[in-house]
Amino acid sequence: MTRHFTIIGAGFAGLSAARDLARAGYKVTVLEADTHVGGLAGSFTPAAGDEPLDRFYHHWFTSDQEVRALIEELGLGAEVTQDATLTGVYFNGATLRLSKPLDLLRFHALPVLDRLRLALLALRARRVRDWRALEALTAADWLRSMGGKRVYDTLWAPLLRGKFGAHADQIGAVWMWNKLKLRGGSRGRNGAENLSYMRGSFARVAQAMAEDIIAHGGDLRLGVPITRLTPCNTGGWHLEMGAESLYADAVIATPAPALVAGMIAHWASPAQLDRLTAIPYLANLCLVLELDRSLGSTYWLNVTDPDFPFVGVIEHTRFQPASYYGGRHIVYLSRYMSQDDPLLGLTDDAVLDYALPHLSRMFPEFRRDWLRAHHVWRAHWAQPVITCNYSAMIPPESGLAPDLHLCSMAQIYPEDRGTNYAVRAGRALARRLIDEARGV
């Protein structure tokens, strides 16, 4: 008899696993608590035009081959663009370019000798081959050892605080190494960073996977949160979704491990629950602005100003043409925060009122009448906090109970979360389950 797999979560990991299982002939049901597929890569339609736009900013690096292979399989390869982008740092009231290696040597926030240290740090980080050698180090200790205290205090410390807040000093060196490796690996011959994008938003890939799952006999249900997940005495799993329930031979759970803990708390051991809840997560708030003109000249602007409440200003239309969005210029303001931060509870208009004075300070020419529309998106489980010796904290993919498998962002390591690695993880798990069923 064909086994029935139920996948909890319709993000890229869940959809990738479900698609491969459905195409292998298994009965597949995907249950998603939200009303859209794609997870953090969901989309919306901006006020101007009909081109869908990512809720949270997205791009791919040139090294992201897993997702590119999937896109080709889905017949969407012609819709991917690749372009050189401009990145920079907002420091002491000015935007400093950091798009090419030579920009490091012009980074006047540092004395000349420290600029050289910064440039060498980037090169040395790319030469690290064994991430395990970094696992016991914090990012702060590693960066200071390679670039010196002044480089760390000027550039890296504000960026880590902006991203991780109170967790900044606990972040592991492996997380930082991976970021530097990715950025360096996406540079073209001229040193510029080349990034890729899916026209019509990343959600097109998720939607295409969802359609393929259904075409191969799978079932996809949106707006269905799982409340309880119980092992059956005769094998298999009983899933409760409010007043509804269903049976599955095996379950793949893709939400944050702490959410899975809530689903199984009625039978799991204290040690199992502790393992699932050990990894802290940060929330993210993303304010998306539709402007009638460009805000600046930079696509990705990192912010080192401790008084600016967002870690980055990403002007999407410095990467993709504004003509896709009715001529409007799209800007994302991103803030990571604790899951109980009061800002998450503000109305969309209140978030805008909170943000605009800070934006006007950074861009003195900006006026509120440039604004044509705004949108606010919130994700409570946006970023696992990657600390030292993180590999020892990762919940096992299998082992909680027979035929229950975990495949979450918290288990993507040494890389950090991202659609490419979610695709890789989902497909790898599906391949293992298919091989086990075939006795391979």
C-alpha cells in the first residue's frame, strides 16, 4: 500500500519534500497554518501595478545551486535575472560604498591600516575550509582576532547588535563566516556582487511547486494550523486541526522546533521538549514603502547607527526595475527583535509613523509626500539564534518518535536560513525516505 506522508508547513522545505514524494508516487498532504504558500517567501500585490512582490526582501547568491536546479525543473529558468548590485554601510551620517573589494580600502571610517586589516579579514574568511575549527568561538572573538578591535567596534559590533540585539555577543563565528563566504563567493570578475531574483517574486517558485504537488495527486490545505500531533498505538500519526483530524503514516514537520514542541507536549519527554525549545528565535518586522522616486543609490544598506531602529534599508528597485511596479520605487526597512517586542503589536500606520522620522534623518531630502503606499509584514519565527557549538543544539531530523521527521530552518547548519538551503534540506529528506522505502 502507498504510504501517506503529511507535511506540516508549506514553506520551501515542506514543499520541496512534498513535491518529490508526490512525484515518487506517495500519497501526500501538505497542511499550512497561513493562508499562502512559501512561508517567509510569500508575496503580496503592491498598490501600483499587478506584479507580485515579496513580503520580506529576497535574493539568491550565485552559489545557490539547489534552488536554481529546482527552478529549471519547474520551467521557470527564463524568469530569473542576475545583476550586479550596490551595497553599502550607513556610518556616522553618511553612506559608504562596500560593493567591491577596493571599496574596503576606501572605507574612510577606519584608518588606512585598519582598512587593510578589513580587506585581509574578508580574504582570510573565504579561505576557511573547515567550519568546525570555528565552532567554539564567538563571532566577536573571531572577528577581533582577524581584524583588530577598532575594525570590530566600528563595523561588526553595530551590525551584530542591529541584527541580534541582546544575543549579539553570543553569536557563533560559524554564522559570521558563512555570511562572509556567501558574499565573497557571489562576486564577479570585476569584484561586484552578483545576485539573482525571480521576476514576480520568490512566491512564484512556491506556487509552481504547490501546483506540481496537486498535479501528482497531492493535497494542499491552507489556513490549517496543527494543534496536536499524537503517535498511534498501531503506528502512524493522528493530527488534530481544531475540530478536524486526519491520519498519516509519517509526518514531516517544518515549523520552528519550539512550535513542534507545542504540538507534542502531551506525550514527549521533558528532555525531548527541552531539546526542541533550546534554540531562541528572533521575530522580524518588515515595513515596505512604495515611493514615487528613488530613496538612494544603494540596493542593500547596512546600518551601524545605534539610534536607527532598523538593521537594513533595502531599495528593491535598485536591483529590479521600478517599471515592474507601476513606476514606484520599493524600499524595505527590516528590524529583527525579540518575539515580545511591543513594536510587533502596533498597527501598520503606527509602524510607519514610528519609522519615518528615522528615515528622514538618514535621507534628509526625503519627504512624506513621496510615499504612495505602505505595507507591514511580521514574522514571529524569523531567525534562529546561531550560537557557539550550535551543532550540539540542533534537534535530530529523526528520533523523536518513529516516522516523525523534522526539517526546519534551525537545522540548516553550518549555513544560515535561506530558500536554497530549505530546498536542499527538504529534497534530501524526501530522497532518504524514498530510498529507505525501496530498501536502498
